[in-house]
Amino acid sequence: MRDILRRLDELDRRSTARAGGWVLAEQDGQPVFTKPGEATLLAGQPVAASPVFTPTASLYTTPPNEWSTENLAEDTVLQTGGGVVLIASSVAGTNLRIAHRPLALASLYRVTAHIEALWYPTGTVRAGLMLRDSDSGKAIVFGPAHDSGAKLAVAKYSNATTYSADYVGLLIAALPYGVPQWLRISDDGTDRICEFSYNGADWMQVHAVARDDFVEPDQVGLVVLNASSGQPVVARMRSFTQQHFSPAQGAGEGEGEGE
């Protein structure tokens, strides 16, 4: 019986070890767990599974309260304090409702935001993270949209009332967990890169283009578009940071403090 219990205990420890990437081995006649880059543990010590990602709560940075606006109609609501909220009523035609602030860096920047979008799926609607040139009014908008189907898109606008084209539009139905709420735009000195995430830690690239293609931005912001949906469109920004991008760190990382 003792031998059976010992074997069951060993199997249990092996299962626990493999879950965290640990391997059972022998060292100086003692059973130990080993893992590349980690300290060696005696087999009798508890082994925790390796973390997959940092809890998202620690990744939130409350957006600043000070935002300028562009093309806000009387029926567009802007709320700040603990987050930024744009609520746009349904209107005919293209009308980007914009809350913006200065882009902290002209190049080598990374802008990250957590944006929740809410709309009724009719007409043409859009919400997301924006980069804009204040002189020309040109802008790119990265985020969820609906126009004959839901998509995650990177779109070009010649101004707040003139749509140009989508760089790319991924079907929301094809994404693993639906609409992503973490959005990120980076300038690595060569390209402008758009990425999305479901947890704020693991990122997937959607689009990359020459950093000065279509627009040379000096503003960043939150955008909503509501063309004939018949219901209000809501965009709520819960987290916002601007950081310095270090090319040596690659597309998946950044450094610096948020705003």
C-alpha cells in the first residue's frame, strides 16, 4: 500500500511539474524538478504553474481628464474623469466625433488604449483609437466597425466627414474572442504598426505600413462614428498610455511611463 501511495504521489508531482514546464530529474541522488532559467527545486517542494500573462488590472492606466474635441455635434456627449466616454447619436453621412490630445512624440512612440464599443449593428458605425494631423485633418482610425458586417479595421479619413478607405478589415467572427478592447499603435522609426490584444499582455499585429503613409500625426484620440444606425454609439476609453518605443525591444514590447 505504501508503495502504491508513493507512486501515486510521484505521478501527481510529475503532472504538476509538467503543467508549469518543470521536468523531474535526479541531482546528487535526490529527485529534483528543473526548468530552463529557473532555480532547481527539491521534489518535495510545491511547484506553481508558470504564469501565462500579467493580470489585466495592473495594466490599466486611467486616461487624463483634459481632451480637446473636433466635430462634436450638440447631441454628442463627452464625459471625462476616470475614463473618457463619447456617445454619438445617429446621423446621416460620415461624421467622426473626436476627442483628441497632443501626440507626445513625433516618432518612436507607442500609444495603447483599452476601448469598449457599444452599438446596434445597422448602418455604418465605428469606434477606436485615432492618429490625426491637425493641419490637414487627415486621420487613421483603428478599432471595431460595422458596415455590412462587423470587422476590426484600420481606416483612413481625409477629414472628419470624408472617408477614404480601409487599410485592412478583419472579420470579427473569425477572431478567437470577438471584439478586442486593447488597441495599440506604434511607430518604430520605419513603420506604423497596429496591434490588438484580449488581455493587454499578448498582442497580435493587424497592419503595418510606412510610418508617414497618408498621415503625419501630431494628435491622438478617441473616435466614434454613427451613420444611420438608429441607436446611440458609445465608446468608453478605460485605459490610455503614450510611451517611448525602443526599436531594440521589438514590436512586442515598449518602455517608458504612461501619461
